[in-house]
Amino acid sequence: MLVNYLKKNLNIIILNINFISIWNYFIMTDNYLHVYLHNSKNISKLFLLCKYNSYLNLDSLMDIKCEDICHFTNKYRFKVTYVFVSEYYNIRFFFTVFLKEYANLASISEYFNSAEYLERLVWDEFGVNFNLENKKINRRLLTDYGFKGHPLKKNFPLTGFYECVFFFEKLRIKNIPINLLQESRKFSFRNYVLSC
């Protein structure tokens, strides 16, 4: 029902939003609409217009998901997906944008209250920068303030850089560089073909 409504009115929605050059393609089913964006410049204006557009009514931001797609053949580093819910139409909207490693995204925390927590979480774990003119959003949320790096990046070492140690003599906690007791070994495996 809603899919037919959106298919009929999609041209009106596109003309009202006037962001036809922003998206590559979209997927539509009965339960959700997934839009793949290729440009992240006007993303905050797009979400603002989608929020107040009567054809979409994006009431609430449910989640901001990030994925590190670090491949040698891929020119993008991150895949960021915004998940919105329209309570009026009872449908989910997914907006996916692909980013290079040091690209910035505009913050949408002015328009959606839940965005500030989610943007801080994505920056803390992946290092994707969100820009807002008056506020500093990029602060630590789950990791310690002295933590270096972003733990969910694929190039982050499994052991980390520092370990937290409590010294009983001084009754203090100190961060010291990790010293592995055993060196990493390199194994060379040869494929043996059994001849019958």
C-alpha cells in the first residue's frame, strides 16, 4: 500500500526535495526504502527536508551505523547508514553514504535529538568526523579520554597500544606501552600435493 503510494508520488517527492543529483539508486519494498547516496555535501539539508516533507515524515532517527570497508580495490573507506522511522507511514528509511578515510559529514544533531549520541559513538569507534558549527561533537564516549586511535577500524591492532596497570607501591593507575612477552612468529606453509 505505502510502496504504491510512494511509487506514484516519488517524482513529486524528488522535485520537492530537489536533490536528484545526490543519490545513485534506491531499493523499495513493503517495509523499507533504502537510498544510496553518492554525495555527502548536502546531507543535513536533505534530512531536514525529509523530516518536514509531508510525503515522507521522517519523525525519528533510530540509528547511525558505520562499517569499515577497507579493501584494496575500493576507493571508499567507510559506509555510513542512517536509519529513520516514519511513524505516520510505519516504514523505515535507510540512507547510505560512502566516505573516504578523512572525509567529514555534516552533523544532523540540530534536527534530531538522538543524533548527537550516535555521532559521538561513530566517531569514537571508527573515527568518522562530524561537523557542527557551534559544538564540538567529536568527543570520547565509550573509550577513555586518553585512548589513542579508534578500536573498530580494521587497521587497529588487536592488542591495542597501551595497557592500564595499577601500581600498589604508588597507589596509582598508569598507562604503559604494551610489551608482548613472546615475539610474533611467521610461519610459512607449503602446500603438499599427494600423489596417488
